[in-house]
Amino acid sequence: MNYNTKRRIAALFAVPVLLITAACGSDSEKGGSSDGAVAEVKGKFGAQPDVVVPKDAKAAGKTVIETVTEGSGATVKKGDFVRLDWTVEKWQDDKPLGGTWAQQQTPAAEGTHPQSVERLGQPSQQLPEKVLNAVEGKKAGSRILVQGAAGDLVGENLNPQSGLKATDTLVWVVDVAGAATVDSKAEVKGTQAAPAAGMPEVKAPSQAAATITIPKGEKAPTALKEQVLIKGTGPKVEAGQGLIAQYTGVKWEDGKKFDSSWDHGGATAFQIGTGSVVQGWDKGLVGKNVGDRVLLVIPPALGYGANPSSELAKNTLVFSVDILGVA
């Protein structure tokens, strides 16, 4: 749901995601190199790392991928959803060029901060494909180092305004904070409740966007309205997690669909409870259960009202959301 993502990260590569070429395999998996040095990573998993580069040392001449600390979670596979913390530095320069630990986003639940939520095998707007693909085969809870030339890791999408050259060595540290396997065509199953008084009606055909009918004669509510249409039995969604969902959104004013996960390849994921999505999602979905189908009616103040340039700034948004899992 790119239209409501509010992340602000220092971009090292040009944003047009469609121009990012397919990733290649890494050149090294064992760490170290016979023709140069590899950065040392200090600090605990989950906390901003300290990247230490040997003074006056020449960086290894090929891409290096190392598991700094191994987690105890499930092994991440291609197609899995992952929630990542990351930072990136230039060799011999201890100032982060970008990353999740540096982000400040409000509103956010206490103890949380924005992280990258990605699906392995799909383009990312935040991480070069080679860096993202380095997570494959690692265990959730692991810390990974990826070191290599900017031209190799970022490729032709290296942003010239960043001041980096293709020959500059970059050091990425990536923490796999969460991971989950959810099929792209997954959907919530169960007996659906009738709409509460004044709430829209949802018809959700299998493998397709929901049809949401706005009640005739009803004024759009000025406060957030929510209803659990199908009650799930999975764990509660916590602030900071990556929520994996199918969703359809329409405008209250005319009932027209403006977006659906089914129109973009199926199940998708967003970090919840950190201000990375509209407030109506953060307020309405944290505390719900995996397996729930949730109907949300979101007034402009909790949608895009704070962004006058948005086409949806003045609209009340209505969503049907199937919560499929968390990462």
C-alpha cells in the first residue's frame, strides 16, 4: 500500500523500483577475504550496531556476507515476509548513511520504531536487492553483515546525489527481527457477521477484492469505527510487528474502490503501530487477532487529512482487512 507509507529514509539508490535489476548471488558466504579486510560489528542484536573498520585498511575486493550472530528462529525462505532493522555506512566513515534505527516517526507505540517490512523475491523501496536477498537462508533473530562495492550492491540505481561512487565500499548490518511464511493467495475463512448498524456491508469472494457497499442515507462517521466480521484464533497483533494482510479499500463518499491487495499480487505486509501506515490502521488493527477479518471506517483526520496533496485527503476510508499473520 505505497500510497499510505510515510517512511522517510535516506535513499542511497534511485527510487524507481521497476528499474532495479534482479539480484545476483553473493560472492562470499564465509566472511573474510584474501585480498582485504572486513568490518567488525559490535553490539547486541536489536540495538543499533557499532561498525568498526580497521584503520587505514583496504576493504575486501569482493562482496562479503557474514552471519554476525545466529538467531534461533525459523530459516527464512524466498517468498517469506521479513521485518528488518538495518544500517549502512561507507568504509572508513562512521556516520550512518541511512537505516531504521535513525528514523523518528510519530505517532509510534512506546518501545517501537519504524522497520522495513519486505517480501523476499519482490523489489524493495528501501534496500538494494542484493542486500535484501542476503537474508535468505538465515534464521530469524540473526544479525548479518553485507559488505561490498556500491556499484555491485546497488548497481545502476546508485543515486548520484548521494555523493557515492561505484567503487566506494558500503557496509550494511541487517537484523532479521521477524519472519513469516504466508501464501500470496491466503485469505481469512469463517462465518462472517452481519454489519453493525450504520456500517458498510462487505462481500468477500474467494481470491478477489471485497465488494464494500456503503449504507444509503448514512453520513460518514467523524470517529474511527471498527467491527470484527470474522473472529480469528491466532495471536494478538502487537505494535511494531509486520502485519500480513489482504485488504480492499473504498471511499465512503462514492463507494469506489481505490486500492486492494488482490490487485497487486495478493498478500502484503506493513509495519503496524509505528506511524508507518495511516493512524486508522494503527489504532484499529493493533490488538486484533491473526485470522480476524476487520472492517474499518476511517475519518480523514485518521487517514490522509494531514496530507492536503493526497487525492484521499478529504475522504472517509473504508477497509476490509484479512489479518493473515505477523512477522
